Amino acid sequence: MFAWLRNKTKLQRLQSSYCKLMKNAYNMALKDKGKSDLLHKEACDILTEIKKMESNTSSSGTSHL
């Protein structure tokens, strides 16, 4: 019921901002290619941060043999 009050993790915030940037880049590509490229570059930078965070969380967990 109060899901909007729940705090998001940093990973969830990065994922939502990545998704928004990619959608904006796609929509902007129809109007202005330069701005679209800038938005896409920002989204790629966020994606690399997401991958770093995911690799850190997966490597810090216990290994199952």
C-alpha cells in the first residue's frame, strides 16, 4: 500500500535513471541526433556503474561449491 514511501537502493535508482535516459535518447533521436548521443553516453556511463555494483555484490557473497 505504501510502496512509494519505501526507500530505493542505489542500484534501483541507477537502474531507473538508466531506463529513463535510454527512453529519452530514443525519443530525442527523432528530433536531434546530437542530444540523443549525449543522453546515450550518460546512460552508458550509468550502465557501467550498475555492472560494477552488480559484480561487487555477486563477488562479495559466499561461493557455492
